[in-house]
Amino acid sequence: VGKILTPMFAMLIIILIVIGNMNFHAINQGEMSGVMSALKTGFLEGYNTLDALAAVSFCLIATSSIKTFGFSSKKEYIKIMTVVGIVTTIFFSTLYIGLGALGNKFGIPADVLADPDTNIGTYILSKSSYELFGSFGQVFLGAMTILTCFTTTAGLIVVVSEYFVDTFPRFKYKTYVNIFTLIGFAMSNFGLNTIIKISVPVLRILYPITIVMVAIIILNKFVRLSKSGMAITMILTTVFSGIEVMESVLKVKSINSIMALFIGGDSGFFWINIAVLGIVLSLLLKDKIKGDSFEI
């Protein structure tokens, strides 16, 4: 997967980005309100990529594989992992920026922009592929989508199956692989918009938890934090991100009015206030510990 499929899908995306940005020159003009909330929209839409959640899962596979390379010291291991992380971040950031530029330059009809049921990202990828490559464009897009999704799906199935084997060893690893493969296949037939509608509330709870957890782990490597404070931070983040999602789904005005008083509260980021408060609490409480070192 990593040696063959990942470079293949990356190359297809690069081809689409380069040729698309060379051929499309329209600049999409959004409403002022849309422009002002671009950061919020981009951040929340980014939840749908599952990047952070997948990264936390995939790092278990990556670190285990890299450890087999035979490093001479922990310092060398950390150095290699840091370089790999920086290079990967730069590369994928470049891809996202390129796709953003492509979306900005590809002309979108006003009626399409006004249709709330249209997934603009899907529309741009589909139409731009067709305009650039003709009827072959759909084959090109299909291949790119299959490769992109397959690499992520394969990694997630491996991680989830390994977790279930360790937690519920009654069934074999292959059994769990088959089960989760069938579940994924069934869900893929729901359609993109349906999957997004179902997953967004769940992701808006899981992402704050993941982001805060990663932030605490990194901070704790450099600063001693209270054990109970970190636990309280995670509990409060979970509770209030759940309340925030409940408010957005059920449209509870009283909750919305209270959240709007805080930074980011009216944009879906009320949990940041809770996380910051929890981290400050972790710095003040007494039972402090520092992140454990690891063995290679």
C-alpha cells in the first residue's frame, strides 16, 4: 500500500492539480459572509477528511514498522521520525493548497453554488476531470478516488482489526478483517452526502477530543502537567463538544446564547475555551508528571 498505491494516487492528484491550474482561470466570488467564515468552514469541513483521526491510528503501524529498520539510538530514531513528519506535512499541505487553488479557479455556476444539496468539492473534481480529459476524465477520477480511499481503508481495517484481536481475542484477525471490510463495503453504498450527514455529528465530537489529546501529549513532553488535570481536560472536552453538537442538531437557543459569549462559541469551537481552561488547570494542580520516554 505505502510503496505502490500511495505514490500512484499522489501522482494522479498532482497531475489534476497542475493541469487544472494551468487551464482554469475563473475566480469564484462568494458572498461576503461566506468569505468571512472561510476559516470556520474550512476547519469544520476538514473534519470530513479524517486526517487527524486516521493519523492517530496509522502512527501505531508506522512507528512499529519504522522500529524494525534497526536504529542505533533513540536520538537517531527521533531525528528520522521528525524529518519524515515534516516532509509529509509539507507534501500534503502542498496538495491541499493546490486543490484549493483548483477549486478557486474552476468556474461554478450560480445555481450550483446556491443548491444546498450539492457537494461543491465533488462537483469540482468531477467537472474539472471531465473538462480536462473528456470522457476519460471519469475513468481518471474513478482511479484516483479508488486509490485514495483504498489506502485509507486498508490502514483503518488493519488498525481496527488489530485492536479488536487484542481486546476481544475470541475471533481471529482475519475474521475481524472480513467483518470490517463488509461493513465498509455496505456503508460505501449509502452515497457521499448521506455518509457525511451521518458522520459529521460524530466527527465533531471525536475531533476536539483527538486534537486536545494530541496537544496535551506534545505539551507534556516539555512541561510537567497534572495527571488529574489532564483527565479533567479530556472529560470536559468530551462533554462540551457533545453539548455543542447537540445544540447544532437540536437548535437549542438557550445553549447557543451562552456559547456565543465565548471565543469561537458561535462558530462551533466552544470546546477550545474548555480545553484551554483544562490545560491551565493541569499547570496549576499538584500531581504533575512529565511525558514518559519510550524505548526503540
